[in-house]
Amino acid sequence: MAYRATAFTENRKAQTRSRLLKEATRLVSRAGFRGLSIAQVASASGVATGTVYRYFPSKSELCIAVFEQATQREIDAVKAASRLPRPPLQQLEQAFDCFIQRALKNPHLAYALIAEPVDPGLEQTRLVYRGRWAETFAQLIQQGIDQGALAQQPAHLVGTALVGAMAETVIIPLQQARHEAGNHTPVTQAHCRQIIDFCRHAVLQTEPSS
Amino acid sequence: MAYRATAFTENRKAQTRSRLLKEATRLVSRAGFRGLSIAQVASASGVATGTVYRYFPSKSELCIAVFEQATQREIDAVKAASRLPRPPLQQLEQAFDCFIQRALKNPHLAYALIAEPVDPGLEQTRLVYRGRWAETFAQLIQQGIDQGALAQQPAHLVGTALVGAMAETVIIPLQQARHEAGNHTPVTQAHCRQIIDFCRHAVLQTEPSS
DNA sequence: CAAAGAAATGAATCATGGTTCACATTATGG
DNA sequence: CCATAATGTGAACCATGATTCATTTCTTTG
């Protein structure tokens, strides 16, 4: 018996892996998945290109890892923001607001996670997480229904629709801004207010669905 | 003066161009923009690859032309469907329904036009047309407001949100189905009904926005 | 320290598919 | 029919960037 990875080595490997992931995420936040090259990740992390392949079997897998980590972080943040002890409708608004505000904080990452064209492997993963986003909002809606604060409605579908609505109204304008001059945010707080109003009205449907 | 294009030649050129466009659109309807190669377009149209470049300066431009033609066709159809002399709310519902039904008829094309990852040049064009989609619905909403059938609301933003909501609830499930077994449509008419209900409720907001 | 197993290296390789271009073919007008 | 100009051809070219792998360096243990 001449070699067996020791705790120190295992730890170092874990550190390298998370450094790769962190630098890759940083690159994606700057230039999207499109701007992610193995060579860049390697040099930003202080390793050789070949080394990246010791930790991720392919670029696609690396992208997926970046995506999953970053998206899960967003979902967790939104869930945490809506967990405060409030009436269901206010919890929902907290969730909308958190989603939007975080997207504004890191618009490039938001675009990359939700809308940027990506390779098919990642697109499939994104599909899974779109479902999780919808489910996140659907749970809050369902609670509202159960507690009588919201009218009966198909919670999952409405959650899905709201995710789409927020993506379209928040992410797209941010993306447009990137192509135009200046770095000003075209999504003002007033705009955010309107988006949240839209979402509130959408779940506050009063008329029965005939 | 030894040569000047005659009407006959001009006509033949126009025919070739539209054949290229048509075959390219057919390929996109089958396999998305990802499945569009110059070589395939050429052979499907009965010309050599180089010939394609006599009509379109690059693949990107060809994709853009396909996209613009197909999307404009969709927008025109939705506008036509909503032009019937009806109360504003019913006109809107006609528009929603037309959008959804046409997407179901040609799910691959719908996905390609609205959600498929595409190259940056096309993505930019898509951004422009997303605005046109939003504007299409916004006009109907504004009419409803002007006629007192709908509450005061930011028509353009609501139009944008509805486009996002429909895209997310219709296109995404269709796309998921592609990855799974079977070719059955996971979007039933009942599902469509719910989507339209959601959209109606969203514009029928009764509560003033505080 | 020596042996042996892991891990790191990074230049060379490879795959893909858009794009070019020298040449062939066809259309026009005298 | 000839000269001229435009269009068609498709095999060769090229750019990009992921991936590989022979070699080197580092870790572990006896």
C-alpha cells in the first residue's frame, strides 16, 4: 500500500473544485455562459486547462454545475424572503420583490440563468429549474388558497405564468440595456412596483373562472 | 451594353430566394435553428452551398430572415384574430387563444421563435420582436381601458408580462415533451383554458394599485 | 529516500460547420 | 455566334475552442 489520499489532499481538491466553480460563476456573471471558456476558467483559477478536466468531465458539465449552484442560491433566497410570518399575500409579494431585486443586483447573471441561449445540455437542466421556480411560487399560492386568502386557482400553472411574466418584464429589459449605450438600469423601482402589482392582481383574481 | 438583368431572370432569382427561405423555415420547424445548416438548406433547395451565399450574406442573416418572416406571420395572425367586432375583453381572449392554438399547431417552430437558444445576432432580432408581441397585446389592452372595459393599468408592461406568461406556460411544456418519450401533447385544451383564464384575470384587475 | 500512485501541465490534436473562391455555366444584347 | 456579365458550383479552407495525453511534478508510505 503506497498511496491513499489523505484528508489534507482531499480538502485541497475540494478547495480547487470550489475555486473553479467560483471563478466560472464570476465569468458567467460578467459575460454569460457564452463568455465562458475552459482556458479562462483555468487561468483565473491558477491552474492549467487540462486540470479543469480533472474536476469536470466537460465544459457542459461545468456549466451545469455553475447553473445549478447559482440558481439554487436564488431559489433559496426567494424562499427565505417569503418565510417571514406574514399574511400569504404579503409573503408572495416578498417573494416577487426578492426575485426582482436580486435580478437587478446582478443582471448579467440573472440573464444568463434565465434567458441566455445555452447549449442543449444546460438548456435541459434549465428546464428542470424552471419547474422549481414555478413550484416555489405555486407553494405560496397554494398556502394562500388553503388559508382562504386567495381564490381557488391552478396554483402550479399560475406560478409558472408568474415566473414567465417576471422573466419577460425584468430580464429582457436588462438584456436590452446591455446592447445599448450606457450602463444605466432601465428597470426603475417604479417599474418593479408595477410588475409586483401585476403579479398581485393576477393571483387576486376575483371572478370565478366561469 | 451587353447584359442587364431581365424580368425573367429577376423573377427566377426571387423564386430561388423564397425557396431557400421556405426550406430553411421547414428545417427550423423540424429541428430548430440549431438544426439549420447551410448545406442542408442548399440541398433541400436543390442548389449548391455557395449559392446560398448569393442570396444571404451569412448563416446568421438567413436565420434572421427566417425568424422575421415566421414571427411576422404569427403576429399578423393574432392581430387578424382579434380584429373581429367584439367587446375588448373578448378581442383579447381571441388574441390569447390564437397565440396558443398556433403554438400548439407547430410546437417546434413556436419554440424556435420564442425560446430556443440562438446566436447573438438572432437573439437581438428576437428582442425587437418580443417588443412587438408585447405591443400587439398592449394595444388591445389600451383599447379596453379607453372604452372603460378595463381598469387603468400600464398597458405595455401588462402586455409584456402576458407574453412572458404565455411563453412560459405554453412553449416550455411543449419543449419538455420533446425530451421525453412519446409525441403526445402535454398541453391539453383544458390547460389552454386555464392559461386564458389567467390572462383574463390578470387584465381584469379590480383593485386599484394602491 | 525510493517506489508507486495521483494529479497537474499545456502544447498538440480534433471536430464542426460556416465561408471562400477559382472555375464552370448560363443569360443578355449586338 | 461572340463578348460580357452575372450566377451557380462544391471542394478546400479556416476559425474557434473544447479535448486529449505524454510528460512532469507532487503525495504518500515503507
